[in-house]
Amino acid sequence: MGKASVLYMPSTPLNILVATAHALAHAESQCSSLVLIDQKNIEHNPYIQALDNWQGSPFQSLSILPGQQTGWKKLRERRQSFKSLKALLDKISPQAIAVSSDRRIEFQFAMQYQRQHQSCIGVYLDDGLYSYAGRRTTALETILGRVAKKLAYGAWWNEPVQVGSSSWIDQAWLFQPDSAITDYQQKSIYALRPEWFASEPIQELGLALFSAMGASTTSMLELKEVDVCLLIAHPNNILKMQNYQQKVEDFILALTRRGLKVAIKYHPRVKDGDPLNLKERVGFVIPSQLAFEFVLPQFKDAIMIVGDVGTSVLTAKWLKSQSQVYAVLYEDDPFQLSFAALFSQLGVAVVPTYQAIFDND
């Protein structure tokens, strides 16, 4: 019996990592292809370039689809993407299509097209935080979204109330299945294994991405010496936090006075540069566009990782189980505090201030 054909349709760096780890883990039983969807950067996308140049790649074919237009131009752009997808599906004839958001129009189009020709399994690959916290659309949003997209694209559109819960999804692969939201209980649930993400091929891909994003080989090796990695908050959240930059500077100073080597990682929304002017205060600034999950295997096991609300602190705990992971959730921020119980349940230490981290020592 031949290998199954599987198409992965990631749209974010984390999606790419999960898709790649899953494909590598199943390389003996499947032939994998990848199409990176909804991308602003088409001509010089570092992830596609790194995957294309990577000798250990599990993907037999790679392609990329745009997400550059708005308004009516977006409709035309997507219809062109549908044509490209038809050609790809006819060529590889996948028995399974994997995605990290079944709200992606490209995924639903591919599923309905492929199921017209043969049976095809829909696979949800964990996208992090909201697989556990949930992010449900309201009844009105669901109705409006369903009507608008059915009119624009066709009767096949299925508006998911929760990502990963639509009728297109048959399987859910999750980092921590026992803690996931109940919407996935009607699916066949499988666990993403931490060792898949620490494998030598994944580390090689991470190093290739570092290099593609301008980090030198010498500086990459320095990550092995880092004691603490500080994840800088989303730019929008920084604006809401009183004296955020000063608190970060004070925390870094306290760490360095203890003889600890510090690295920082800005949120991917920070396209480049060092907006908080922290470079001279720390040992390493990790490229902001590099998914943090690609960085984790480069750290030593006993790394301390400090962040706030976001998927990165969760994946750090899942993929680097021996690390100390803290989420600084300020007591005067109701949005952040709404995640406190969940983060604690998932094994992340929740503290109200950076100083509280030292109090826990």
C-alpha cells in the first residue's frame, strides 16, 4: 500500500513549525506537500526560502499564495488562488488536508473541491492559546459571516463558531489534549509530541531561518549560553501598560546584576529594529519575525522564559518542559487576568510583577 498524500496549509510561522514537525514525524507513511497561504511577502518570504533550501525537508512540493489585497480586489485575488489550488490538488490528490484555522477560505475551498473527487480528511493542527481559552464568534457574527461568504464564494462555506470545530475537520492534533476546549471532543484527537519539535532536522531549519533573517552563526551559538529570555509584549498592549519600558529595563538590570545572560524577543508585529532601545542592555536580540518556537530548541534545558498573554509562553512550557516559564499578568488588567487560571492549569507560573519572579526564587 502506497503512502498517503497530505497537504499542509499553514499561514503563520507557528503553523509552519507544527506542520513541519507533524510531516517529519509521519514521513514514513505519507508524502507531504505544503502551500503557505495568505502571505503579504510573496517574492522574498524567508520561510519558503528556508524550507526550499533545507535538505532535511519532508515536503515534496512547496508553494505560496498571496494575501495582499483588500476590499473587492481581495475577492479577485482569492479566486486566482482557487485556480492555483485546483491545479495543485489535481496534481497531488491529497487524502488529508491539514490547517491551523478552518476559518481560512483557502482551506475550505480545497476541502470542498477535493471531496468532490475522493474522500479527504480535514486535520486541525494546534494554533496555541485559543485551542485552550476558546475564541467563539457571536451568533450575529456567525450568521453575517456565513451569509457574506456563501454569497461571495459558494454554498460550501461553513462558518466555524470556534476555530477547528467546523464540519470540515475530522482530526485535531493538540499540544495538550486533556486541557483543550470541549469543541474538539467530537473529533478524533491526537497529541503533538514534544520530541518532534526538538529533533535535529527542526533545529537545522531553525538555524537556517536565523541565518536568513540576518543573525550570524556566532550569535546563534550564543543562544546556548542564555539564562533568561524575555518576550516583549504586543505593541498595542505596551501602549496600555503604565511605565512598561521602565519596568522591562529594571527587570533586565536586576537579571544582569545576578550574572545572568539575557536575550529578548520582540513580538512579530514589530517588523524590525529595537523600539525599546534594549539591545545594549542584553546579550542577544532574537529576530522578531522568527517564530519563537523555532528558537526554543536552541536554548539550554534550564532556560527561564518570561512573557505575558500569548501562545509563546504555552509552547515554551510544552516544548521545553525543564524550563522555568512565567507569565507576568498585571492585576489592574482584566484582559490579562482572565487568562490567569488557564495559564496556571497549563503549568505556567503566573505572577503580577517582574519582581515577583525573584520573590519565587
